Amino acid sequence: MKLLIHDLNEEQLSKLIPVKPDDTTVISDDGSIRHCLGCFGCWVKTPGTCVIHDNYADTGEKISKCEEVVIISKCFYGGFSPFVKNVLDRGISYMHPYFTIRNGELHHRRRYGNHIDLSVWFYGDNITEVEKETAERLIHANAINLDCSVKSVGFVREIEQVTV
Amino acid sequence: MKIALINGSPRHKDSASAVILQMLKRMLAEENEILELYCATPAFAEHDLKQITSCDRLVFSFPLYVDAIPSHLLRCLSQLEEAYSAKAGSKPAVYALVNCGFYEGSQNSVALDIIKNWCHKAGPTYGQGIGMGGGGMLLAISGVPDDKGPKRIVYEAIKTMANNILAGASADNLFVSPGFPRFAYKLSAEFGWRKAIKENGLKVKDLSRRM
């Protein structure tokens, strides 16, 4: 299974992916997402699921069901857009609260056994070289934290240049 | 001088971000006008925006979320970028205090770079950042005097930043980790998770529940 997390509008997405493949789950911005409250309820109240009842409570579970995650995000200051970041913040139940040593640092232990290949597309007409460098470092850090592999990180000016 | 202390934790007062900001406030309060604000939702109120953009210094204190800035604070920074672009005149110097639950303060470095990049886009000058590990521990020991025990290493870093804030100076980022061994921090955190889940009427094995 493949998971696509993006911040495109319907028209932009349909131009990029006219027909959604059966093996792909798509997380889009329906305008209802609420931000993470930092309550850790997804670890100690309803383990594996966010306690906020909106359409994004099962993000951690969705990540656990796939082998490939593709992110398409407008670049904000060398990081993800607020919506994409919001989805990732709401998905921390993918990991276990316990710690393990990875890359010589403390990181969260795995909750699930699936292995993810991560592909990220950052778009925007004014992404600086410094922002690209920050974004590369961010994806590398995300990969260590999620214990996954980075397949690719791309930067484009126009959404049409994204290939998925 | 007018200094805005902006707490970017969604957990308001009960947060490591608040403990850290209060330590800094005690070093700045004399002869300065301190404006304390919470950024716990995805937008600043219009009144807050006006106040923030009138300040000479901005200090953001926030928790690390997925290696970067919490989404609600990111939305507020975008809003603040627009406010600065619409406002002529001098821009403030910006300082950032990022804390994470991991042991190593260096894990906050990407979040500090994002703040620095925001400064470049929005107009303010980037002053300095501190990346702190062991955020949860800081909340647990909030009653300990600032310059004592495991808080001392954090205190020293914040003191350095306070001096830079007062001078409007820029300096390299600082990274601090808890003042006790990593294995002890790990054991203590895991004890805390077991305690928390039992308090919620669940069993320790539920920590590992798969959906």
C-alpha cells in the first residue's frame, strides 16, 4: 500500500493523479483538521489513535498499513506546509512512546513492523538554497525518527513538475 | 526595550516551554517591558499581532514536534510574516528556545534552522537559539532553583541568551542535554509512560497496541 499526504487542492491533485490507484490512500486537506494538543493521549489513553475526533485521528494507523509514503508539500521556511505538518504531528501514534538508541541518539521505538520508503516533493517558486538544505536535513531527521528509508527528496517550482 | 515572550506550546502553562520562558523572564524583567503571549491555537488574535510587531525582541519557546515546529505555531509564523511585510520600519531580533523529549538537545537543530529561515523571509534578524533535550524532565523539576542540580546546565545557556537579547546580539545556537545519564533518563521516561497508562485504566501492554 502507498500513502499520499499532500496540501494540493482538488483541481491540482486531479491534474497530477487523474485516477487514484486502488493501492493508494490519500490524505487531503478537507478543512477540518485540528492541531495536536501535545496531550500524548494517542500513547496513553487510546494507544494507536489520536484522541481528537476528526478525519485525521487514524493517521498513525494509515502510516502503519503502507510500504511507501509520498509527501507533496509547499515549502515553508525549509519545512512542510502547516497542513502537511499538522498531519504528521497527528500521526505520532505510529511510534511507540518508549525510547531506543538509533543513529547514536534517543528515538522512539517502533510500534509496527512495516518498513517505509519515503519520497518528498517540496514545491514553491521561491525556495532558497538554504531552505533546500534545511529541508534535506529535516527529511533525514524524519527518516531516523520513523525508522524508514528516504527514497527521494525533490524541489520544484510548479506542481506540474511533480512525478508520482 | 519591549520584549515579547511567546509560548508556542499547545499546553499553555503546564509545559516545559513555559518553565523555560519563566527562567528567561526572571533574567530580563528589570527595566524592560515584557509582553507574555500564548500561541496555543493556529492563529494570533489581531490585538496580539499588533503588540508583537511593536516589540524590539521576540522570543519563541516551543516543543519539538516531528523534528520541527508544531503546525499551529507554523501557521502563526506565516501570519506574522504577512504582518511584518505590511509594516514599515525596523524589525526585531528573534530568539528561540526549543525543547524536545529526546535526550539530545542537538535534535532541535532543524527546528532552529526553520526559525532562522522564517526570519530571512519575514524580515526580523535571527539572534540565537537554544536546543534543549529532556523537556519532560524540566517540567518535573520546575520547583528546583534555576541554578541548581540538573537545571543548572539549562540555566547557564539561558543566561547567555539573556545577555544576547539585552544587547540585541546574534550568536551561535547552543545545545544542552539533561544533567544526568542518558540511560537513567530513558528508564525514568519509560516508568512515566507505564504510570500514565495505568492511571487511565489500561494495562502496560496497551502501550504497544497495534491498530
